Amino acid sequence: MSDTFSVYYTSNESLGSITECEVSHADADKAKQWFIHHTNNVCAKMGFTVRVIMTNNLDEIVAEWRYGHGITWPREDTCN
């Protein structure tokens, strides 16, 4: 079984704090592209998107971005 990934993004509370699944069961490259898209688009820069996560096929978070904080997981100090 090969690894697959999903990407979810959450809108801010003024929009109802809705979490949407952008892509599921994608390969790593496609999931990474969507993760980067949702952390760098206009909605992310204006604060409409407040959280983006990428999960693996075991539903573990492998990457997390938060508005105002940037990438919070994996933490930079754990990557060395």
C-alpha cells in the first residue's frame, strides 16, 4: 500500500469556521501542491483561511499551517 495524503483547510470564525477537504487519497506531490496553494493564496494572506493541514493515510497530521504563525508542524526545531 502506498502512502496517500489529504489536505483540509479551515475558514475563520466570521465565515462560520468551516473545514473543507480539498483533496483526499492523493499522492505526496499533489497533496503538497494543494497545501502550498492554500497557505499562499489570497484567502490565507487576508486571514479568511486560518488553518491548513495535510494528513497521511493513517490520519496523522504531517504538516500544519496557521494564519499569523506560518507552518507550525513539523516544528523547525524537530527537523534537524
